[in-house]
Amino acid sequence: MPATEKTWRSQKLMHAIFGISGLVLLLSTYWMLQADHSREWKGYQRNARNIERDLTRWKKYEFQTREVQDEVEKLAEQLKAVQTKDLDKALYAKLIKKIENPIPDSDSSKIDLSEIKSLHDQLQQASDKTEIRQQLIAQLQEIVGKAKSDEKERSRLRKFQNADYDAAKAKLSLGVRDSLSDDEMTALQAKVDRESDEVAKRTETYEAFNTYRKDLEDTLGQMTTEEVDASKALEGKQADLKLLEVAAQESTVTYFESSFPFLGKKWLELPILDAFNSPLTIDNHHYPELLVDYNFKGVARFDRCTTCHRSIDKASTHDPRKPAYLPARELTLLLGTPDAKPEAVKTLREVYGIRIANEGLVDSNDLTVSYVRPSSPAALAIAAPDTENTNRKTGLQLRQVVAQSLNQLAEPKNGLQVGDVILAINGNKILEERAFQRFLMQTTKWGELLKIRVRRGLPQPYTGHPRLDLFTGPSSPHALQKIGCTSCHEGQGSATAFKWTSHTPSNLDQREAWQKEHGWFNNHHWIFPMYPNRFAEASCLRCHHEVTDLQPSERFPEPPAAKLMAGHKLINSYGCFGCHEINGFDGPDQRVGPDLRLEPNYFAVAQELGHLAERRVRDYQKQLQKVSGDADQLAEVNRRLAILSEIRNLAGQVASDWEHAHGARQQLRELLSSKIESTSDEPLLPASDNLARTLNDVDSPGRLRKVGPSLRYVGHKLDKKFLYDWIQEPKHFRPGTKMPQFFGLREHLDGTDLETSQKFEPIEIRGIVTYLLQQTQDYQPVDPPTDIDPVDSAEQLERGKRLFQTRGCLACHTHEAFPAAKPAVTNHFAGEIPHGPDLSALGSKLIRSGKADGPRWLQSWLREPSNYHVRTRMPNLLLEPIEQRDPTGKLTGVVTDPVADISAFLLSFRSDWQPVPAASQPADLVNLDEFVLQLLSNTYHQQAAKRYLEQGIPESMRSELKGAELELVGSASTEQKLLYVGRKAVAKYGCYGCHDVPGFEDAKPIGTGLADWGRKDPSKLDFAHITHHLHHEREHQHAGHESEHSDLLDPYFEQLIGDHDRAGFAMQKLRQPRSYDYKNITNKGYNERLRMPLFPLSDQQREAVLTFVLGLVAEPPRAEYVNRPQGREKAIVEGRQVLEKYNCGGCHVLETERWSLAFQADDFRNPPATKAYPFLRTHYNVQQTTESEQKDYRDRMHAQVSGFPALSDEDGLPQVWDEEDDPLDDEELYQSDNVSFRFDLWKPALLNGNAYEVGVIQLQVPAPTIEKKFAPRGGHLTRYLLPRVVAFEQEVNPSVKGSEAWGWLPPPLIGEGRKVKTDWLHDFLLDPHPIRPALFLRMPRFNMSSNEATKLVNYFAAMDQANYPYEFDTRTRASHLASEEVEYRGRLRERNLPEPGVDEMARLDAAMNIVVNNNYCVKCHLIGDFEPEGTARAKAPNLANVFQRLRPEFVRRWIANPKQIHSYTSMPVNIPYDPDVDHAGGVSQDLYTGTSTQQLDGLVDLLMNFDTYTENRSPVAPLVQPAEPTAVLSTNSAAVAGGSP
Amino acid sequence: MHGNESEFLQGISGFLGGFYITLAVINGVAALYVWEGLHKPKLALVWLTLAVFFLILSPLALSGEAHLMEMISVPESIRNLINAVIGIPWVYSTGTLLLLSLLYIFRNFFVKPVVAWTGLNAALLLMGLSITNPSFAAIVTKPDNVPIVGLVFLLGFFTWLSANKAVTNDQRMKQGLEPTEKQDQEKVLVWPDLVYTELICMIAVMALLLVWGILLQAPLEEPASSVKTPNPSKAPWYFLGLQEMLVYYDPWMAGVVLPSLIVFGLMAIPFIDFNKQGNGYYTIEQRKFAYLTFQLGFLVMWVTLIVLGTFLRGPNWNFFGPYEIWDPHKVEALNNIDLSEYFWVIGLHRALPSAPPDAGAMEQIGYIIFRELPGILLLAGYLLVMPPLLAITVFRKFFVRMGFLRFMLMANLLLFMMLLPIKMVLRWTVNLKYIIHIDEYFLNF
């Protein structure tokens, strides 16, 4: 068919389709561009840019104030004044002379000076000299410029010549290479010499020119100095403003600019053009060393978070450690108004010092403060008190609050600030500036306070990091450039859109808001979602493996990670690690995280071995009697007995102190593993193989002790009923116990599941009780001392109470009789965590019928805790018998036993607690068989199990049995079945995780390891039917009582469970550990049920624990990022662990209280001028002084003072004074804002440029000046006892002063490192001895190792920057003493005083004169065998031991001025220093010849060389008998035999 | 999915409302076309009614309220029924086979545009009604799966189109007319009839890809991990047929032998095909064998397996009904038995023959072969006996026309193809694990 022009389809239609499809493509292309171009982050960046721009503009206001402008004008005038002056004539003449006599061959000679001269003449006569002066200087400068160019030319010539010289030298060298002839060489050398001469010549010329030019310049410079200085000052004043202008210029982005280059930067934000240096860019931070784990590879981290969070590292202009903006919050301020209506014309700025911006920062309608004048009413506005705080308190209450020394960390919210958004005035909403102005300028009641409600801060993402001192800030330890964001926060750092970054909401409101505003969803594909805010601290653990390095420190006084620390503390004290090992090591030296593991169980193994050996020995001894006839058998038995007694002996050593009995442990292990040749195959010790293995060395062993008491001898302490009741529900007897509840957790059970629980749980408890009592081993209580006088019981109780209160028990324990002694809650996340158990109602617990002798146990325990439990943390309180004294301090001859007293006191408390009825009833054995059968069926076939149940397991199988089944060997009596059940239950519930249980020495922890739980794959968690359980629970509660609603799981965590989040899982696990069994166990065995117990934690505590556990990810970054403290820091971190372990802070103050003050110049009295030894004065440099005088915009200076509130002399409570400067009356009511406190400085402070030394003056601190308070560390008991011991002491001695009470209580350990010698402290910690007679209590002996003692010693030294581990003491050197002696004798001779004999130590003798003088040392101090008269409180430590104990420098400072070290001490200044009197003060010259400083040094030398001194006094030689002649002979012969000459 | 139900419904409502409005518009256009183009007012009224019906559904869908959405959902009882029925393993495969047979047998009815349009509407409505079910929606709207849903509809359309043309041709040829394709022997212009069309297609595809790229983001999942693999671990959609084979055969068979045979077989088709009819036009009647073999091989044994693998295979590769929650805790009892065990243990009540422990290699192999003899014989029988048997029975004519070699090739390919459904049926019915089970040499069949 021929082709036609007709097309197949209608062209019209095709065109239409083409048109439409083209349009669709265009639209979709546009859509694509649009979707690609308008990205979320750009909006945030634009806003951030606008905020920045506005802030820069507002900042300029600070330079537009009258004050600043006046200053600028003044400087300008100064400049002008300088410029109109005549030139210095002498200098001018000098200059002209120089110009007229230039260097000969210079061009300067041609200079025509006539013009200059005429100008100078004109200047002399002119009235307006400015211009002529300017011209003249310009001309002179031209001449200098000419000289400069001359000089440059000469320099150039010299350079060229130098090049020629170098070339000639090179030619010469080449000649050597080419072995040229001598002639040629000589010629070359000649050339070099010529060039060299030329160089020298030209250099000379150049130097001449240089000197000339410098001369001219100098002279001209001198002539114009004033002018230059003045203009510099003016420029300096305006430099900041100029910088701001430039910054504002740069942050302004428009399409067109008013000046060149006309086109603005905004063009570059358009699509395609934005490829060329767009002002909006994604911030890329690359961290090649901080890797993200992509399973197959660690990939460098790439954080773009700052693309939106632009200001995250921006600091406030007031304080570089504070962020520029915090998240928005509302607060109310009180603004003072003028006393009378101001004149009509005045503006807000003039009256209040405040300016309102045209537009808000984020929302343009916000009424935003753009300027606040320093010290104006606006700047001085104060935070409106919360309604609760206005409650008035009585004087006593107020003083008690101060005595508690609580943290007060809230940021003070004073003063209106730039950026505050005004919301309301006196409750009226303010929407526009006019209304604001009206309120402030017209309708106000003049002179009264206005209540202004403001919103401070900005919404996310425009805020700074709240802890800029710790994070992101350039000087913080985690600078943004170094650490980035996601390495701590997690989340998807590469993403630039809200929902893809895996932000994680921290509560349900936030979740909902995010879903609405940002389309947030739970992106479970990103396996590192951001930590929700409430768990943010978890990630600290990734690098801070020691955990204690996260405690507040000098540099970071605000707790860096309070919640995490709370979690750590809770885990430590509740002993989670007993079942859930937290292994911080992956291999012996690869550290992956915090290490919380139990220490090796050596001591328990050794005890068990000792016990087994003991039993065996008894067997053999019996056998010995039987086999006495057979010699071979006798020998064998004897041999075995010998080995056994060796085992027993070694085991005893290891058991009592394994940390220091390393050798014994090795021997014991070897002894057990060595084959014992024997004729019979009877093993020496049954089941000793496993035990022997447990004695093996462990690489990097755990360090934690089991938290519960030992149950090895529990039968001697408690009876069956108590144990039953306790195991069933510990808090039934002791509501505050830390022991978790294992039984009766049934809220998730119903139907048959519930019945099974009710049926079998009592059997398990009965079994455990039977097992514990049956396995109880022999234990020898410590005997009471003899010679104790019989006592009256009422008196004994009274004494016991006093002793219990004052001997330190309350440092760790609580008791109902002393409710006030409960430690204050320092970390509100952790809440109250008692160190030791509550000791109330001990009578009910320990006085029981039956075999157990509780009272006897208690006495033995108090005498020596480690006798009962080797690894207890309870120290030995060294309660020795006390010889009673009457009120005057005389011995009455009555000796009492404090242990008996305390124990009587404790046992006198009984409660109405009764064991549960089931505990008293005989065991319900109906279900026992069923239960035992079920247990047996797990191991054996049904038939065999039934047989064993009836007949027991045949003896022949004994060798294959392990564990509980051994209990059923032979027969199956009820007792045996119970033992079997008990042993099974102990193993099942892991009782040995916290307690030392006999028979479980080598058992492994039963729980999941938590070392990497924070990364545990949620798909590996069995959520089972938990959502149904929670739903059911909620329904149930709705149906029931309204009041129980608080018990429900926080809906936030319920949501997390719904999302299958591990945090949700763990929270519910802690809340209801067994609830995952809900509807999940009907078809499982009873023993397959969950077994985690319920810990008595509050919701907040659970969250803290969870924070810690979530941080355990076992994914440490590269080594350089892990915080591995070194040197002093390490010593401090490690020391703190030991301090916490033994609760040293229970008694001792470890760090002082610190108050941050913001005060005005006249708030504090200036310190009086005192005459102090020069070496005692603290020196400050100029910078420190100026800093201390720096005033903020509220006209206040800042300082931090360390110390304690001063105590009242009457009652030992802190002193608080009212407005009229009278001490508070205990009964009256006071407003807490109007009082002032007296503060004892314990460290020197610098306030307002004045140096305040310790012990000189008490600071009077008005309450409003306190910005923050940082609680002291430790000293809980001391602070509790302060007022109480004063009261006790006043009973006998009404004149004692309360302020001295510090000296009767455990000494504060501030400055301990500088004070004591390290070796002494180490030994003292391990074996303390009494030092201070004045103390109410003694340092107990802790159950600590030498290693731990060393850590403590290092800690104290490191805290005080003292030398450790050793310090060399020059004062004890013989040469030092000798030279001083010579000098002293010289002094004596100089003054014609009699000189003692050569053998005498004249100087030390003289020093001794001071010591033994009745006015000085011996008035209070013991020395050697001397003891002063008076009550114990007035006595001071023995001076004979000072050389062992104290560091010489400390002794010197101490004697020089004791109050300057401990302001509370009652020791006076004995050797006063006064440069204005003879000998600069000091004691009488009759005692010691010399100045006060020399006397002081003499005294120190005596004390530090007391041993040498006394040795000198009691020579040993006379005591030695003259040797017998035979001895001489034998020595000789020995020498001969040794071959020596 | 506690508490998320309403969130889910809110999320889906916009899409669903749009979906129903689109259906209404499409039916409206169809009505207009039928009225204007075909002049069938009654039929137009039907489609118009349908359009109105969809229009009524759309506000219900847009409301996002649970009680309103309930009305436009597949009732729970029916959902459970479907889940239960699909849950029976053989139902799906045999069902699709049956359905295709029905479509084939009654093709004259099904190719009618009215029927097809009704069917399409029914399918889309069913999808609309189902999508309110979170489990169904989760699978169907997963960005990976959306194109597969589209493909299903495209495939249906093209299968229908070819059948429609073939049936028309067959009817015409019955009447002695030539096929429609022969009528249009007129040549067309390269421009504009070819190139212009192609250009428009290019533009349209471009636009489609852009919109698709904007609306459905690339489905990125979490970083791969060797310790945590996705469950279910699925092959790319086009390989899901192969993956399904892995359920029934060992990897070497399902992953190597069978795919190679597929490629080989496809290449061999021109040499096997002796039927000269049907060149250049659609027909079924004249190429019944080819048509059926292709439809069986492609639709039943490839496409439906892809659909099965995509939509019905869930965690642990378990079978899930379309409305069933993909719960990884679901457990299916799968106790499969080897043929040798059937034979020796169950049939003869004796232990499996096994070589004595000290036997040499050859002896061991001997024992293994002896143990697996039933399977080996059966398979050998199938591959060796069946071709001659076929040649003298059903394929008598074929054998004559093809000659020995070509026939044997064709028969063997066919037999191999049939191995899959046979094995599937054996697995479902008698829990047969392997016909030949030689674990010692990883040779299972």
C-alpha cells in the first residue's frame, strides 16, 4: 500500500497529550526542585541568623549609652588637645641636627630643610596649630621614609654582594672537586677574599644607614608619643563597636545592598546558585577517630547537628561558662519603681534602664528586652519568691536548715536580661510596647515593686548547651570540635531533618508535640537512637569507666552526672552485681566499661576448706583410736592428719586475710591439687577439686564485696522463725531494708499459676531455712573482757544510748531513737541509701528462744565484726573497757564494757513485729513430695525420680552427683528433702550473690551479665505478654481504688515497652520483676519461672539505676578519648572509691561547704590588719585581684568561699543573725531572706580585692548574697553531733564553747594530705591508735587492705597537692641540725650567754624549754610520759609522736598560727610574730634565744627530731655490758673462717 | 498494636479517601465513555452508580474515625476466614491454579470488557476495604512492595489484553476470517506515529519516576549485621520465586540447577517449537500447548510465587494470611520425613541401612545408595520412564512431528518444570522432606 500523509493517530490528540505530559513533567520537575531545595534546616538557620543579627544590633546599644559616649568624647578631646600642642623643642632641634648631618654618601644630604623650618616657625606663632603641626609631622615622616628607602637600597646592595661572595666560594669548592692547579686555586681564593672584603664594606655601610634611620625614627616617635597614645585609646574604645558593626554587616543577608557590590548574598540561597558559597550551609563536623559501629566496620562519625543547633556552643556574654540561651522557661521578677513619678518626658530607658526591641527574636511579636543598663532598676530586679518560701520559719528551724548543709544549685534568676520576653505585669497580660510603657510609666504605684512575668531563653534548636562548662564550649573538656554531639547523645548525626536524626522524646507530651510538629516517628532502623533527655547521662560511662571521676570537683562543682552517680551508688549498695556481673574487661587488659564485679571468693573457699578439714580431722582422730594396733594404717592416718592440719592452717590464714596471704593461698592450692598417694581410694577432702580451682589467681579480679552478711554461721545468730519470716518478706521486720523480696510477688498471677505459687513458695522458704541452719558451721564468739564491774541496767541503758550516739554507729546506721541522725539526701535521684542497716527493734530480732544466741552474737559482733564475717565492711570500733570518771574528771574505779552497754541498749528496743504464723507452724509437707518430685524430674526420668523420692538416691551414684542431689543420697527423710529443696532454692535464687552461703563458694552469678546491656538487641528480650499485663493492671486499678494510681507504670515507659525499647523492658523488670511471667508460665515448670526479686526502690531510683545500665555498652572509643586519670587525678578518683566503700565521709568532713556569693562592695567588713608570719600569708597576683573586683551588670562582685557556717558557742548550731544584727531567737519567726549568716573560712578567700585569711574573721553573709551552695562532702555524723556533744559537755562543764566542738569529733580531713606523713597515715589506717584525748570517739579499725589504705593516702596527698608517695624531710638531716646548732651557739656567744657543754644539743634543749614551760605546750599536750591535768576535752595529742605523724612544714605553720589552719582549734598562738618589737615577738628570750622565727624553727626541729633528741638524752652505750673475752675470740675466728682479713 | 490503631487509621485516611475519589473519577470517566463512545446508556448508568458509591465511601475514609472506618473494612469474620483458608498451605497454589484454569476455560466470558472492568473494580474495592487492616496495610504500603502491587495490576491487564485479542482472533478464525492483526497491514509513519509516541512515553515515565521518587522514599533499613539478620530475610522481589523453591529443594537444586534449566529451556524454545501457526497475531486455539505451558510456568510457578513471597511469607518464612499480624512468635509445626525413612522405617519397620563404623569410603557410598534406593529409583523412573510413556500416550503426535531428540528435550524440560509442583504437593500432603537425602555429600533432592 502506498504511503499516505495520513497519520495513524489524530495529531491533535497527540499534541494535546504531549502538551499535558510535558506540563506534568514540568510540574514534577518543579516539585522535585522544590522538595530538594526547601529543607527543614534552612528555616532554622535563617532564624538563628536573624537571632544573631538582632543580638548584635542590640549589643550595639551598650555602646550608645551616655556613659560610653561621654568617654569617647573625652578621649577625642584629649587627642585634640595633644594635637594642638607645640612640638618638643629639644627633640625638634635634635632631629633637625640629625637631618642636617646625614651619612656622607646618602641622598639625604640634598634635603631641603627650609620648608620644615618655616613650618616650625609658623607653628610657634600660629593660634590654631593643629593643621600646621600635622603638616610638619608629615614632612618629618617623609624624611624618615626617605632614610628608610636609603637603608633598603643599602640592604639590597649588601644582599647582591653576598650572592657574589657565595658564588665565589662555590667556585672554589668546585675547584677542589676538579683538582685545579695551585695557581688556579690561588686565583679563586683571591677572588673569594675580594668578595668577602666587599661584603664587609657594604655591611658596614648598611649598618650605618640602619642606625641613622632608627635614630630619626626614635626621635620622631618621642615627639609624637602622646598623640599616638591618645588616638590608640580612642580607637580601642570604639574597636568593639566596630567589630560589632562588621559582624552585623556580615550576618545581614539581603538581595540588594545599598552600597557596592549592590547584589546581596541572598541570591546565593536560590536553587542552583546555592552551589556557590551559599550563606546557608550544612555544618559538617568530621570525627575520624570517633567511630560509629556499622557492624562490619567502624565508620568515622559525621555530625551535622550544628546545622540546626547553631548556638549550641555559644556562651553568654556575662559568663563564658554559661550558655547564651537556655531552653525557654517562665519566671517572675520584682522590679523596683522610682519613689515618685518621673518627669513626663523621661523614657523607659532613663527611668528603668530598659529598652524594648521592635521585633522579637523568634516570634516577631514578642515584646523583647533589647537593652538593660548596668545597675539600673531593671538590672537589679530580683526573683519573686515562690509562695512556699515565704513561709516564715522559727530561728531554730532556720539554724537547723543551715546545719544540714544542703546543696542549693538552682541558678539565681535575678535581673531582667537582654532577650527576656515580657509576658505580664502584675498578672495583666502585655502584648504590645505601649501597654508595657503605660504600666511602667503611668499606672504604677510609685515606690512599690512590680511583678513582671517574663519568658527567658529560646525554644530549641536555638539554645546553647545547658552545661557549657562541661560540653561543647571551646575550653570545656568535651569541646564540640573534639567530641562532637552524637558520640555522647547518639542519634543519626548525618541527618539534617528532625525526624531522621532519631531524636528521642523524653516524655509523652514531647512525643506527641514532636509527632505533630515534626512528623517524628520511632525509626527503629537506626540502631543508635538518641538517648532521651532523662537518660542522657548514661553515655558518660562510655569513657568514664571509673565512674567516681564523674563526681563534682573543684573545677566542676555542680554535679556533672547526678543521676548516673545515683544509679552507680544504688547498684553498689543493693549489690546488683552479685547476680548480674558487670565485667569492665574484655580480656585481661582491654577495658570496656565500668567494672562492678565481686572479688574472688577466696576467703569463703578457705573457710569451707578449713571447715571440711576440721571435720575430717575429727573423723581420723576417731579412726586413730580404732586402728591403734596396725602400724601401717596408723602411719597412713597420721600422714593424712598432718596434711589436713597443714590445710587447716593455710586455710585459716587465707580466710582471715586473703589479700595479704597470697603465698598461703598458693600453697593451699598446690597442696589440694597435689596427688595424695594413698593405699585407700578414699579422697582426703570430699569435693575439694572445685574449691581448689576457685583458689586460682584471677586476671584483673573484681573488687566488690558481697553486700549481705555472711550466712555461714547464721544458726548462731538467728532462729528458724525469724529466718522464715525474713526470707518470706524482709521488709516485714525491717521496712527500710535493702534486701529484696523473693517471695509473694504474685500480682501478675491468677488461677493455677497463683495456686502453684502459694503451694510451693512456703516449701522453698522452709527448705532455705533448713539448709541454712543445718549448714551452719562452728563459730567461736569473742569473749567479753574480764574485770568488768556489775552494772545497774538503767544506767547501762543510758550509757549504751550515749555510746551508741557518740561512738560512731550513727555514721552508717540509723536508729529509731535518733531520727535526726538520718543523713540528709544529697542526691535526690538516689534518695536515702543507708550505708548500714537500720538497727531499730534489734531486741525483737535477736532475743529469741532456741539454739541461737542473738545477744551473745551481738556482743561478739560489736567487739570484732570480722570474727563473724571476714569480709564485712563494718569496722572494728575498738570498744575497750572504759574506766569511768566523775564529772571532775577523776577516776571512779568503775570499769564498764561499752560493748555490753551498747548491746543492752540495742536489745532493749523491741517492736510489735511477730513472725508470720507460717514460720511457727511445722512444715506443711503435703506438697513437699510433689515439689521434690518436680525437681527430680528435671534431672531424672519420671520413674527414677519417683523411686528416688521414696528411697533416696542410691549411694552408688554419689560420685556422679553434683550439688543439691547429694542431699538425697542414702534415704529420703523429710529433713533431707527439705535440705534438697533448700539447696535448690539457694542456687535458683542466687542467695550467694549477696551472702556467703556455705556450700556455694564456687557458684557462679545467676543473672544476665550487664556489661553491654545498654546495647542489648531488643529482639533478644522476651517481652512476653507484658502489654496485656499492664493493660490488665490499669483496668484493675480503674475498677479499684483511685488512690493507688501512683503505683502504675509511668505511661512513658509503657509506651517504650510498646515500642519494644530496652529501657521500657528494664523499667518494668525493676518494678515488677516477675511480671513477664504473666500468662506465660501455666505450661512451664515452677522452677522455670522468673526469679529476680523485687528491690525496694522508688520510681526515681529505678530510673537512676536504668540510666546506669543503659550506659553499659562495652563500646569504648579509641584510647585517647577514654578518660584514664593519671597522677593526682587518678589518686583522687581511686581514693574516692575507697572513701565510699568504707563510708569515711560518714564521720569525717572530706570537703568543705562552698558558697557562691554575689555581693556589693560594702557587704563585707574588711579584714583587720594582722601581724602574721610572712610565710603564712596567701599571695594573690594582680589578675586575681582585679578579677575579684570585677562587677557584673547588676553591680555585684562574685566569689566563692569554702568553710562552714560558724557555730554558736551556746549550742553548737550555726549562728544566724537577724536584720538588726542580733542572734536569732529560737522561738521567734523570721523571714528566711532577711537573715545573715556567720561563715568560718576554712580556705583563704579573695573578696573585693581583700585577702581574707583563715581564722582571722568570720564573714557575715547576708542571705540574699548567696547564689549557690555546694554541700560539703562527708562529715554527716560530725555535723549531727556538733550541737549534741556541746550539750553533753555542758552537763559536766557549763563553760565549754560550742565553737570548739569540732575538736572533739572526728577531725575534718581537709588539708590532711599536707598535714600527715604518708607512711604514718598508711599504717594508721590499717591499725589506728588513739591520738587525740579530746575525742568522743576513736578511729575504728577498718577491714581494709594495704592497697586500699595506700589509695586513701594518695588521695589525701593529691587533694592537697602534697608530695606523695614519699617526702624527703631536710629537718631530720644531721647536717641541718649541726649547722643550726652552730648558729645557735654563735648567738649565745654573741649575747655572752653561758654555752652548754659540747655533748648537749643546746638549741633543742632551748626549744624543749618552751615545750615544758607551764605556759606553753605542756599546758594541754601530752608528751612522752607526761600528762597534763584537766578533763579529756582539754587535752591535746602527744608531742612525742609528732615526728612520726606530721609533715614538718605543716608543724611550722601550725605552731605559727593554728587558727589559720583549723579555725575551730582552741590552741593559741604561742610564738607570736610582731616585726615591730624586739626579736620580732616570740616567747621569752630566757627560754630560747633568738627571734620569733628562729624560736619557731627551733621548736619545729625539736618536734621533728624528737627521737634523735631523746636518744641523745638516754644513751644506750652505758647499758651495754663489757664483752667477754671469748666473744672477741669467736668473732675473730669467724672472721678468719670467712676468709676476710 | 495497642493504642496505635487510631494513629494508624488517621495516617491511612488521607490516602484511602484519595483512593476512593480516584476510583469514583475513573468510573465516572468510564461511564462517560460508555455513554458517549459506545452509546450504552444502561451500562453507563451502572458505572455512574458505582462512581457515586465510591464517592460515598471517600468521606468515610477521610474521617479517620475508627467507627466510620469500620464500615468500609472487610468484616472481621471474613478476614478471619480468609486468613484461615490461606493459612492452609496448598490452598494458595492450587487455588491460583484453579483460578487460572477457570479463567482459561471460561475465557470467552472473562475477556468481555464489562466483566474485566467489574473485576478490576472488585479488586480495587477489595484492596480499599482491606487496607484499613493494619497488618494488610503494613505489607502492601511498604515502599518496597508498592511497585509489586502495581505490577500485579499491570500483569493482570496485559494478560487480559492478550487473551482478549486472542479470543477475538480465535472467534474470527472460526468464522473463516483472518486475525485482526492481518487487517492492519497498512504501514505507519516513523514520525509522528512511532517516535512521537515514544517521546510522550519517555516524558510520562520521567514524570512518573520523579513523583515516585518524591513520594516514596528509598526504603533504607538498618546497617547490616552478621549477628542480627532481618526476619524474614527476603530476596529482591524478582527472585522471590526462586526463594520459594528453596523451601522445597536444596540450594544446589533450587538455586543452581532449576534456574539454569529455566534459562536453558527458554533458549531452547525456538528449537523445540514446531508449531508454525500463530505467527504475528494473538491466538490461543492454535497454540494451546505453548500457551498453557507458558501460563503455567510464568503465572503459576513464577508470578504467584513472587506474590506469595512478597505478601504472604512473614517472619521465620512462615505462611501468613493477608490480614494476619506478622508475629515472629508464630510457630508452625513442620515435621518432615525423608522418603528413605518412609520406606525403611515406616514401611519395613527396620532401621535405615547404615555402613558399619569401620567401613571404607566405597562401602559407605554403597550403603548410602542402598539407603536412598527408593528415591533414586523413583526419580530415575520419573525421568527415564515418563518420556517414552508420554510419547506413546498424550504426546503421540508431538513425538511424531518432533523426532526423538527434540521430543526428549522437550519432555525432560517439561518434567523438570513439573518437579516443583509435584514436590510442593508431596510436602504439603505427606510431609515429604527429600526424595533423595544424602547429607553426607550435601546431595539432597
